[in-house]
Amino acid sequence: MKQRRGRNIYDEGGGGVAGDVKEEEEEEEEEEEEEGKEVEKEEEVGKEVEKEEEVEKEEEEKEEKEVEKEEDEEEKEEEVEKEEEKKEG
């Protein structure tokens, strides 16, 4: 059964202009879904990268704290040595 609307002929049987339009719409929907999935994957990758960067930052901070501790301990040892030298001298 064909119906005339405007200049296009719509065929409810799936063929003709209506079938082509419907097929195009379905293809567009599939493309949009694929793009959405790609965006989700990119977001997930972005989140993973952020987590990795955060972990690296935390590790760097820990290393810096350890270095500071070592430096503080060395300074204390030097002060103790200086005091001992003063007492002896």
C-alpha cells in the first residue's frame, strides 16, 4: 500500500523511499551508538590515565618525603657530631 505525502512516496511495505529513509535512520542510529561507545571507551581510558597519574604523583610525594626524612636525619647527625666535637675540644 503506497501513500502519497508531499513529493515523496512512502511505501509501508519496506521498499521505496520510506524504506530508504528508514534504513538511513537506522544506520545513523547505529553510528551514533558506536560513537557513544567510542566516547565511553575514551572516557574510561582517560580515567585510567588519571588514576595512573595520581598513583605516580603519590609515589613521587612519598619519595620526596623519604628524601626529606633522610636529609633531616643527616642534619641531626651532623649537629650531634658538632656538639660532641665542641665537648671534646
